[in-house]
Amino acid sequence: MKQAICRFIYHKVLGWSEEVSVPAFDKCIYCVAPHTSNWDLFLGKVAIASIGWDSGFMMKKEWFFFPLGYLFRWMGGIPIERKKHSSTVEAVAAVARERKTFHLAITPEGTRSANPDWKKGFYYIALAADIPIVLTAFDYAKKRISLTKVIRPTGDIEADMREIKAYFKDVTGKHPEKFVIGQ
């Protein structure tokens, strides 16, 4: 029922489509870009549910105030304290290793503003948990979300990040001026 409702909203109401050529992994990190609008969360949750998959997401803890905190947690949200230096990567990787299924969407830009210096936590989580990274492009110009490439982290972060960023080079965010790939 949830999938049918989300499919109706995603395709008929919003007019979006998806291109999916990757398998439904038991465990993975969804590397989602560009992230230029608060609407990306809603769109992503509806899109992933419309294909019958699910994913949690990480978000700065400041968004988890009443009543939004209850809603975000219900949707799979994990509040993150960004100012504290803690072992978030290792903690999340440990959860991924322990669970039979694990799906987490992370926006490497870490903000809705232009940021050429992408955060690499998603990469280190996948590397530590030995799980794939599914590249997930939100293309507002084409009204399509694409999940067509999988990266298996090799440990050579510079080479892997170049490949990851290259995947998103022709994608248009809701606010294109807020999306930069950088080096």
C-alpha cells in the first residue's frame, strides 16, 4: 500500500520518473546529490518508497525539535551532532555490520549551500562496513532520480571521490547555483 501511494505521488502528482539499474542491496549507503533544497528529503523518501525500497537518513540534530523530531525519527532520521568530534563514522559502520539490512542516505555536500569540499563520512562508513555506495542523482531539470552506478570503496579516497563526483557532473539541483562539485 505504501509503495502504491508513493508511486502515485511521485509519478502522477509530482511528475517525476526514476532510472534504476542497480540491484536492491541488503546493505548500502545512498550517496545523494545534489542537495540544494529542503524538498530533497521529501522527494527522496517518496522516490525510494515508490520503487519498494527504504532508507534512513542523517540530519543535523537541530532539526529534531518538537514536533518535527518525532516525524523525522518515524521517517528513519538519525540526529547528528555536527559540532562534537565523535566517532560517528565508526558507530554507524558498526550498526551496518551488525544488522541484516542497512540502508542510509547521505548527502556528501553536508549543506544545501554550494560546497565544493564534500564530506567523506559516507565513504568511510561504507569502507568500514564493507558495503557498496549507490550513487543517487536528483535531477530537477529532467525530473528524474537516477540510481545507476555502484561504487565499492577501494581505500583510495582521491580516486574514488573523483569517480563519485564525475557521476553528478551533469545533474541539475532544484537551485543549480547551490551545487558545485569541486575538485
